[in-house]
Amino acid sequence: MASTNIKKRKSLKCLFWNAKSLNKRIQELPALLLNLDVFVCVETAHENVKSPDTSVQMCGIRITNTNPSLDLIVCYRTPGSTLSQAQ
């Protein structure tokens, strides 16, 4: 019987970062990335983008090198707003 050397992680470390603040804090990024599995950086300022719901923005990725695969969805909600179940 062949043995496999599979490392199991107990947690997945993710960082969600607003790109608008990235330039101000770019010096911190290299140290933060050392201990991360997933880094999500999005631009949440949308003054020039027409969206059906401007109080929320979402993006997602599917990680397929895990078993089972993992869908990671990040959501930005405008500060002070409350999301309905439909949103």
C-alpha cells in the first residue's frame, strides 16, 4: 500500500483588503503575505460604476486544489447600511 504525505491545515488564513488603502499601507504588505493562504484585494470605491445595489459589492473565487473544492466569496457593505436577505 502506497503511503501519501498529506499535510492537513487546521485553518485557512485569508485577508480582505480595500485597494484604496493599499497605497497608504504598502510597506505592511510583504510581512502580511508571509502567513496568508488567500489575499483578496478589491477596489470598493464605485462612484463611476452603476450597479443595481450600490450598498454592496461582491467577488469570489473557487479554490480547486483542495478536496472538496472551496468557494470563497467576499462581500463589501457600505458602512452603516444593513443588508436584506434578498441582497
